Amino acid sequence: MEKVTIKDVAKHAGVSVATVSRVVNNNYYVSPEVARTVVQAISELKYVPNLVARSLKKDATFSLGVLVSDITNNYFIEMAKAVEDIVSKQGYSLIVCSTENSRKRELAYLELLISRKIDGLILNTTGENDEYVVGLSRKIPVVAINRKIKDTGFRGDLVDSNSIQGAYELTTHLLDLGHRKIFVLNGSLSVSTGRERFAGFQKAMREVGIKVTDNYPYRYDGNFTLEAGYQGAAAWARLADRPTAMIVMNNMMTVGALKYIQTHGIRVPEEMSIVSYERIENIELFSVQPTIAASDPSLMGGKVAELMLERIQSSGLNNREIVFQPKLLIGNGEGRI
Amino acid sequence: MEKVTIKDVAKHAGVSVATVSRVVNNNYYVSPEVARTVVQAISELKYVPNLVARSLKKDATFSLGVLVSDITNNYFIEMAKAVEDIVSKQGYSLIVCSTENSRKRELAYLELLISRKIDGLILNTTGENDEYVVGLSRKIPVVAINRKIKDTGFRGDLVDSNSIQGAYELTTHLLDLGHRKIFVLNGSLSVSTGRERFAGFQKAMREVGIKVTDNYPYRYDGNFTLEAGYQGAAAWARLADRPTAMIVMNNMMTVGALKYIQTHGIRVPEEMSIVSYERIENIELFSVQPTIAASDPSLMGGKVAELMLERIQSSGLNNREIVFQPKLLIGNGEGRI
DNA sequence: AATGTAAAAGAAAACGATTACATAAGGGGT
DNA sequence: ACCCCTTATGTAATCGTTTTCTTTTACATT
């Protein structure tokens, strides 16, 4: 009753452990009769193979590490779910961890996952341990999501949303509505996503003749968190000449900004228009529904899974980059000037 | 460079593997000088212990299975996060899986987790494999969340929200506002949560002299999903004599119902008042903000972690039940009749 | 009849740790 | 001088699998 191993099955079936193993993995000559006996014994004893032992021997754990910046962000959950849906069919499990954008946490989790011998890593990098990640990337398959691995020498894939394009389109949308004084609520400029979204904003502004330099006055550099969004909106509110519009570079910050807006009774879009990058869960039910630029996290997750499985199967693949084009979903958070 | 094991470290440091192991686990006599050499060797070779091998030997994987009905439900994410925060300090990792309330999926995950040799199971049961779970519960520590394990013989803990009380208070709240025709949007009656919330509703109704029998006309039995919520609201809408209020038994269904309400232009609370069980993420930003009864998932998760760690450490504990009292958070989704 | 090959099964060596057991040196107590 | 205990280290067994060797048998080919 307690702890039945392959040995017990072998004894019970009157065969060697090798034979039992062969039946379990059915990948070698075993006569039908013996196989039947073994199957019988397995079900009688309720034997279930010890995956830990198997992992040790096979040097493969059939588990994948997923390291995202914020597990509270529904966007990542959707993505992880899509990944799981696919890889679980091949027997893989996910260990999902949240770095909270902390260098230390990320490193600690990376080390933990490595010692747990994960077969592959799916990483939304903080950008602060990228040298380490580069090292990893030549030991195990790595697929980066949304944020590029900074260091050269990285060996792996990237599944990204076209941040420049998305931010460009959001900005253009505001410009088309007549806005010229636009507040930009940036994400972390230390990660590619943050920089590129800002670049997309700059590009659109430049096209209407507005130079957005480093000391652009209508700007708040946040770190993609709810709190940063709240603070960013507060920074907007403190300005003497409040911009008529605001572009927020991710969903969490947008929620934070909306909370500020809500609690301070700011009328949208009369006093301020707001647009945002990335999907927000249940936005259809919000009283203020910002227009958003977004790529489908399920689709992205599907691609991540696909690349990962390929990379696990065949080594020596070149780096690949899959870039999704964000779509604009028009809301009610912006008005014509 | 590739794959450095304890043997390599031993050789490099000129000691036996046993000594290296002792240094790594520092739980046995090792002279300071030798220890220093070993530490040196470890860092030079960048040795990291293989947790798979350790698990096999120690018969402990330091990983916990978390099986919830719906990983898309922020409520469970918050809870899982709280659990992780605590158990990770003791070196435990979480494998989180989503059953989608499917018997088959739950069973498959249970078997997978067992063969992965998890040290403990945290389970939001579907109620359909409870005999199996009872069996498990006498092999590894099990902590149930929100839903009771049906079968007798279960050996483990339960962390729950007082469903009867929560539903009772929500109903009473509506009754106090003058409502008498109240539509009830039930969750799965096959799980304790669903049954108890319904019972709480019945109790409150009985107190004002209304018998809610099995063929109560204002009722829809859903299964805690978004889709069920949508359908439930549709069922309400189809009634000739629409009840003036609706009580929805979990957050996902409430979101579904709100979506129906939104897309069909039903005015809240003029045409219908709505109250709900469990927190909804970002409800502050909704245009309709139902009053909710909820227990704090972080607090509950903290308790779950605590019970689990205790159960891992000492065997032979009695079953424990921790019941959180839900609090009413008043919104704007209901009106006086 | 001799030989080659495929099918079937077992014995035993891994995988990378932990740990029970054995051994030895150094001191303190008598 | 003897014994015993503590400290320090090594040897080897073990955890539960998979898999490489073997060996044996049976059958087809010549």
C-alpha cells in the first residue's frame, strides 16, 4: 500500500524491472503475454512511476520555468495558460514565478529553476540579469517574451509585440483627434518594451513637428506597476498646463491611472483623454474604457509554446523573432479637441 | 563547463563527495579549512546542486501542487501568490494547475502531481474525485480551499470562507432595501460552496417568510463560470415578471452577468439590483459596482501556507478548519424598492 | 546441418545526490 | 596507560528509474 515501486511490480509480475520499465515506456521488444501480466500487476498494485527518478536518469524533468514580471497581470496569466494548454499535451508542466521586476528575485528564481533542472525557460526579463541569462541560454532552451535580452550572445527565441508600432498608432490616434499636448506615462526604460514604446510615441510626435526630447515636460517614467500609474496620473494633475491627453504604456499603469482619475473626480474625456498599451481584463465593464493597442496574449503564448517545443527537440537552432502586430481597440476614453 | 556535479567538486577540492555534501548542507562535522576549500571549489566550478537527485534520495521534492478550478480567476491568483510568498521562504515551489471544473482534468492533474512526488497538495476540489483525494490525503498533506472534500475519511485541513453567512448577509442586504422578488444565480450545487451559498440565501428568505423550495421560479443553476453568469442573466431577462434583484454566487458569474446587463442595456439598479459573492478585480473602475461579500484571498492564502507547512513538518495532525468571515463591501449596484 | 538474425528477457551500471557505517586522530577523565 | 567521546573524513549503499550489455531462444536462410 505504501510506496509501490517498479521493483514491487516486477516481483508481483514475476519479471525483471527492466521488463516492467519497457512495458511502461513501450519502446522495446516485450511479448504480448508478458506485457499483459505486467499491466495487470501495475493496476493491481496501483503503481505510478516516480517522475523524479525518471528525470534523474533521463536528464529531463519535463518541466518548464516561466518567469514573468508580474503574475498579478492577467495578460501574463492568459499567456501562461496558452502555453500550458499546448505543452501539457507533451507532458510538460509549468513552474510559474513572478519577479516583481526585482533583480534579486529574478536571479534567485533563475538559480532555483536551474537547480530544479527545468527543460526550458520562458522569460519576461527584468533586463538586470541578462548576462546570466545569456549564459543559461547556451545550456537550456530559452524563449524570451515581450522584452529582448540585452546582451549579445543570447541564444534563443523572442516572441514580442511590436511596441514601436503600437505606441505609434496610439499616439497618432490622439493626434488625429486634435491633441497636441500629450502626457506620456512611460514604463521602465531599462527594458526594451519601455524604450520602444517611448520611441513609437516620439516618432508619431515628430511627424507632426513636435520634438520629444529627454526633458520633454509632459512625462513620467514609471515601472509598469499599478502604483507607478497612480503616481503618473498624479504628476499629470500637478502640471499647471495639463495636457489634454495621456498615453500609458501598459495595462497595470493604466489601471493605476484610472484609479487616480476616479478618486480625484477627473472627467474623461472632457478634462483628459487616455489611451493605453495592452489589454485590460473586463475593460468592457469600466466606466472609462481607454482605447488600447494590444496583441493577443493567447496567440503569443501559443507561439511561445511552439518555439519552446521545437527548441527542446532540436538543438542548434538559430535565434528566431516572432513579432505580433498590435491592434487598436477603440474605447471611449478619448475625445476630439 | 558542462554539467558540474558533486563529484567534480570533490575531485577539484581533493575531498570525498560526502564531505562536499556535508559542506553544502552544513549539518555535520567539517573542519573550517576543508570547508573553505570546498566552498572555493564550488564557486570556481559554479556548482549548483541537482535538486532532482536530492529529491530522489530525500524523498521530498520541495514542491507543492496547487489545483484550482480556474486560474483565470484573480481570486485564486491572489491566494496562490500569498501561499508562494510564504512557502518559498522555506524553499518550496508551486506547481499551479487549473481544473476548469472538469473531472477528467482534475484527475489527470492529480495523477501527474503525484507522480511528480509533490510534498503537499492545495486543492480547490471539483468534488468529483473526492474518493481519490481522500486516498491521497493519507499519503501526503492536503489542504482544501473553499470547497469541502465530500467523502468521509478525508485527512487534512480546510480553509474556507463562511459561505452561508456571506450569502445570508447579501440577501439580507437586499431584503432590507425592500426587495422581495430576488433572482438567485447559483454556482455548482455539487460543491459545498455552491450549496452553502444557496442555503444562506434560503435562510435569509425564510426569515422574511419566503420559502425557497427546489422549484423556486427565480433561479438559475450555473457552474461558477463567466459563461454561466451570462446565461443566468439571460434567464432572468426572459422572465415575464422580472425580479427586482439578483444575487450572484461568485465573481466570475457576476462578471458574466454584468456583461449581459451591459450589452443589453439593462439599467442598474433601476431595472435590477445586483449583489455578488467574492472580490472582483478592479471593481472600483466598473460602471456598475455590485456590493460584494468577500474574504481576503491573501489572508486565506497565508493561512493555507501555514497549515501546509505545519502538516509537512508534523504528521498525525487532526483535521483543522479555518473559516473566514466574509465582509460586505457596499457598492452601487443595488437600489431601494 | 550450420549460420545469421530478430525477438525476448534479465543483470547490472548508471543518473547525482544523501547518509549509515567505518575508521582514525586527538584529548580528557580515571 | 587505558578507555571513551568528539571531531573529521572516507567508503559504499541507496533512492527509483532507464538503458546498455548480455544471453537465450526461435526461426529463417543457405
